[in-house]
Amino acid sequence: MCRGNGMSVVVVVGTQWGDEGKGKIIDLLAERAHIVARYQGGNNAGHTVVIGEEEFILHLIPSGALYPDTISVMGNGMVIDPVVLCEEIDSLKARGIDLEGRLFVSDRAHVVLPCHKILDQVLDEMRGEGRIGTTGRGIGTCYVDKFTRVGIRMADFIEPEVLAEKTEISLREKNAFLNGRCGKEGIDPKRAAEEMLPYSKRMRRYVTDTATLLNKAVARGESILLESAQGALLDVDFGTYPYVTSSNPISGGASVGTGIPPSKIDRVLGVVKAYTTRVGEGPMPTELFGEAAERLRNAGPRGEYGATTGRPRRCGWFDAIVVRYSAMLNGLDYVAITRLDVLDDVPEIPMCVGYKYKGKTYDTFPALLRVAQECEPIYEEMPGWMSPTVDARRFKDLPAAARNYVERLCELVGVPPAIVSVGPRRDQTMVLKEVI
Ligand code: IMP
């Protein structure tokens, strides 16, 4: 292992609507990191990492966990379903990856409980036409509890008496809603707390003050990767609201979600898919339909299907407006371009360089949903390379047209490339610049 020396705190973010391939990129960089810390979201995420012939899909545990002595931190900004976390720990252990003594869960992270999942699904259904298409994992409803201050944090969860008391308070309003508004049976608070007891007991050994742990590591000059889930266009402040997730995946969220202050962050790397995908509802200006969408969806080795819900992802051409907006919000220093190989068989590749709506041209992402939904993308065509790139290991191995595509993409976005990926495996990667 070649670990970084000298302080290096690097944030890795998704620049589009999630599913950019952050799992692979973080796994790759984690070889040089002492600690990988996730800072928001929960098991709505699905980070796929391929090692040799084996595929791992991580929903909660940071993607660096697959190295035997990397420390994994689940930050205070996360919402954690303890049942899913225990399953994930067990399933990794069964595959030879033991996290004992190297997994730390923030005492201030909020706990996703069964009631959050029930409400997430009930509420999204109630929205009818206006549904968000959430993953149904109780993410938004858990964050609601956090902000209305009836949430249960890990520090509370591991204390049986506090858990019982807080469950009772939290379920009072939920039961009133479920009984009255939905005609559903309420949840018995005593039983709900009891059901969680085995998990409360198990979580105790992992729960700690991770903000202090991380800041001490920063002070020692260790290398730390801060891992986001989802992407900038799903950010609750800057994404395609209300079709967003309930947290801040952008790099600013990394400070809030870990307790590492902004002044200690050295670099931000944005992961960019060479085209665009989105899961769930909401605007996506470059979306393709029918056969054209199917071709992109099924071109790569694993296709474009959600790692968490298995839903087919909506697919479309690269949208420079989205990624440039994202580069600005995240303060990107470098980009890692993924899934370039998916475009190997496309003869002419359109790239969106602007939007047109009612005679007006947009070169940044609009706040008004109607504009994002109804705008017409302005495309620039790039010649395709029509040859396989999966075996390229150095940038110069790529066909000239593929290099031009990458260079044009970076020019449009205004950020230089650090990594280009041409397949799911660790070795299917070109490193142009070491970022950690
Ligand atoms: P939630 O995060 O489950 O509340 O879902 C809100 C929106 O974010 C839905 O459109 C989801 O499909 C989307 N979403 C949440 N997590 C991910 C992810 O990891 N990748 C892609 N989309 C996601």
C-alpha cells in the first residue's frame, strides 16, 4: 500500500443525478487513504465496486472498506438504518471483509426506523402524479424528524431507556397521521423500541464521536477521503427541487456532514459519467426515449439499472450545463470521467451545450422546474471512435476521437481530468493526475 504523506483531505462528489460511478473511483483512491468517511444520505445509495471477478454493492458502508486496514467512518450527516447496516457488516464478513475495530459510526448520525420507511412510501404514493419516486428507504422522512427535532440519533439509539422514551415521542405524531389521515393501524411504541433492542446493543461497539476522531486524524496529517452519495442535481438546495434527495451531496455538505471544517479540505474531485442518467421522477433535459435510450442503457457491461432498487435508469446525452453548474457549486479541482466505453459504438455523439426555452438561451441550470422540464437542449456533435476502449490503460492509448471527446467535455465544464474509467474493474482506469 502506498499511503499519502502530508495532509490531504479530498472530497469526492457526484456531479449529475447520482450513479456516476463514485464507488469505483473511491475504491481506487482509497488505496492511498487512511480514512474514508461518508457524509450524507443513507441506504438510498448503492455504490458498486468490482474487485477481480467479485462485485460488491455497498449501500451504507463507505466504498473504501474493501481494503483490509482502511478506516471507515459513517458521518453525522448520514441517516442510518441499523438493520441494513448490520446485514451489510455480516454479508461483508461472510465474504472475508472484517470491519471490527475499523468501522466508526457517528454518535450524531440519525437513525432510520421502520416507521420512516412506512411513511416514505405512504407519502410518495399520496402525491400521485407529483410523486418523487423515492427509493422508499425512509431517507426523507428520517431527515424530516432530524429537522423537526424528534429524530433519534445513534447516541440515543444505543441507550435503551433513551430509545424507548424518544420512540414514544416520535411515534405520537406519526400514529396520529397514520390513524387519522391514512386509516392505517398505528405503530405500538413499546413494541417498536423493543424490536430495535438487538440492533441497539450491536451498534454500541461502532458508535463514537467521529467529528473528534476525524479532526484528530486531520491534525496528524492523515489522508482522508470524504465520500458523497447521490449527485449535485439531487441536492436539496441546488438540485431539481422537489425531485431531489433530502440532503446536501455537494462538497459543502462534507463539512457539515463530518465536522471537518471547510478550511481543512484540500481538494474536490467530481465524478462525471460520460453521458447522463437519472433514476426516479423529475426533469432531465437530455433524456432519450425508445430505442436510443435502450441502446445507452444496455451498452455497458452491467447496463444502467439502479444498484438499490433495480429500476431502469433514464439515459441521455452528456449535459455540459448540468456538469458546469455542478463544477461551480462543488468547486471542482478535477474530474474523474466514467463509463467512456459505453460510447464506443456511437457514430456521432451529441453533447448539450445550452438550453432554449421560449426564445431565451440558458447557459446555467434554471431554478424553475417548468423551464428545466420543457427546455430544448442545444447540441454540439462530436465524432465517435467506433472502437473498443476497455483495454486502454494510458490516456494516449485511447483513439484520437475519444481523447477529443474527453478534452471537449473538460473544456465545456472548465475542469481538468484526473481519471478516465473504461470499465468497472480497478485496472480499467487511466490516471492522469494523482489527487490524494
Ligand atoms: P430518496 O433519496 O429515496 O428520498 O429519493 C429521492 C430521489 O433521489 C429519487 O428520485 C431517487 O431515485 C433519487 N436517488 C436517491 N438515491 C439515489 C442514488 O444513490 N442514485 C441515484 N438516484 C438516487
